[in-house]
Amino acid sequence: MQPRKISLIQLNVAVLMWGGTAMFAKGIALPVPHIICLRSLIGAAALVAMLAALRRPLKAGGGRHYVLMVTLGLLLCAHWLTYFKALKVSTAAVAILSLHTYPVITAIIEPFLFSERLRKSDVLLAVVVFIGIVIMTPAMSLSDATTRGIVLGVISGLFFMVRNLLTRKYVHQYTSSVLMFWQMLVTGLVLLPWLFIDRAAWTPATGGLLLLLGVVFTAVPHTLFSASFKHLSAKTVGIIATLLPFYAAFFGYLIHDETLSLRTVVGGSIILAAIAFETVRSVRM
């Protein structure tokens, strides 16, 4: 099989698996901090095994970089907590569409941090995304579950954006696997006390789902996604990654009988169109 076809398979499998990740928020009968903590520790252990097999180092380059790794880990922790909470209170489609407003928001913030020119089209895209969010929102009240999901999803995207910008500015020299190991380790350790403070009942099924989430739906897709860049352009990767909300909506319907309202379809389509446009344009520059 041609290397490009292999990379396309790797990428599509990774995105498909990430779409399935959303279902664990409702499928695992544990509080969100427990799910994130155990997902992170299991995923970090899996990455340690993978990096050891590849004989790649895990160390960071000095004290300053360890501080940055901890900072990135705290941002990932906040991102996952708000994202999984959004999945708990609303549908997978709403949570993921709200989360994926971050590429357009990044296009607005990034020029100020890297002394780059702010394009008028970026401002226009931000307005379009805002319109999509407004259309998706059924009521301007946090008493509505969909509204809470949207707010949490957008906040989660902001944490993810800051994490990405810090990575670009300070620690871009590390591989994605090493960065993810440190961030998941920090996330797991930060949330570890919650396992003892807020004890929850465990079943064998819960343990199996957590193992599945940490290894198969975290470490494996992350590795496949990184490997796909070897023979694919950033544009191809970005466009295929926009399939994530569709996969999540499909799994939500299939497993938890979630349905999409007309508002979500219309607003979400506007957001996805803006994201796809920004992705294609950014890699052409």
C-alpha cells in the first residue's frame, strides 16, 4: 500500500476514535474529575511504554521547560474538565462544535503575540463564528442545558487555544508525544486527590471503559494523528479533522440516542464552514 494511503487511513482512524471519545463522558458512571484523572494517568503510562519502545527521551530541557510543561498540563486539565462537563450536560455535537471555535479565535489572538498582521478576514470569520454560536444557543440562560454546554465548550476551546499558543512560542522543539506525556502526567497528578476526596463506586465495566478511554481512545489516536503528518499536508489533515463533530454526532445518536435540533445543525454548519475556510487558508500562506 502507498505511504500516502496508509497516512490517510491513520488520520481517519484517529479522527473517528476521537469522535468516539465524547461518548465516554456519559458512558462512564464517575464524576468528571475522576474520568479525566484516570484517563490521563493511563494515557501517560501508554505513552511511556511507546516512547521507551522507540528509545526516545522523555526529559525536558531544564528547569524553565519543566515549569512550562506544568503550565501546559494545567491548561490541558482545565480544557478536558470543561469539555467533559459540556459533554455531560449537553450533546456531543453541541460540545464539540462549541469547542472547535478555537481555531478562528486563535487567528484573532495570535497576531498580537507574534507581531503578525491581523487580517480583516480574521475579524470577519470571528463574527461569522459568533453568529453560528448565537444561532445554536436556544436561550440566553445557564438554566438551559444546551446553553451551558455551549458556554463550557467555548471556555474549553479558550484553554486549548492558550495551550497551543504557549507551545508554539516556547516549547515547539518537542515531539507531540513527549508534550502529551508531560501534560497528561500533570493533569493526572493534579486531579489525583479527587479520587480520595470524592469517592465513587467502581464496577469492572467502569475499569474496562477507563482502560479503553486511556489507551485506545487517547494514546493510540494521538500517535496515529502525529504519524499521519509524515505523508500528508497540513491542509489535508485540517480538513479531515473537521469531520470530528460529525463522527461525535453519529456516535451520540447511535449510543446515547442524542438528536440534533435545527438550531444546532444551522449554527454548527456556519461554524464548521468558518473553521474549514480558516484551515485551508492558513496552510496556503
